[in-house]
Amino acid sequence: MNQNKKELLKLDANLLHRLSTSKGNLLDDTELMDVLNNTKTQAKEVAAKLIDADIKTKEINEKRE
């Protein structure tokens, strides 16, 4: 679970770096748009993994009781 959270932080940092160093019109920066789309896709995947991990953790804790 920590790895997934680290991945989200890494994606955020990369996107923020791209946004802050971009020159001119953001919509014309195709590389930035690629990073944005990639970040969006990966963030959804990581969020799903975090939800799954949380569900499994709850199931394990319930079985322990």
C-alpha cells in the first residue's frame, strides 16, 4: 500500500514539474499533454489498487476477530 501512495506522489511531482517548467500555451505542449494523460491513467490504476488493498485489509482484520 505504501508503494502505491509513493507512486501517486511521484506522479504528482512529475506533473507539477512539467507544469511549472512549461513554456507558452499549455495546450500546445504535446509532451505535457502526454504526461497529463499518462498521469491520469496511472492515478486511476493506483487509486483502484489502494481501494482493493483497503478492502483486503478490512477482510483480514474481520477474520482475525
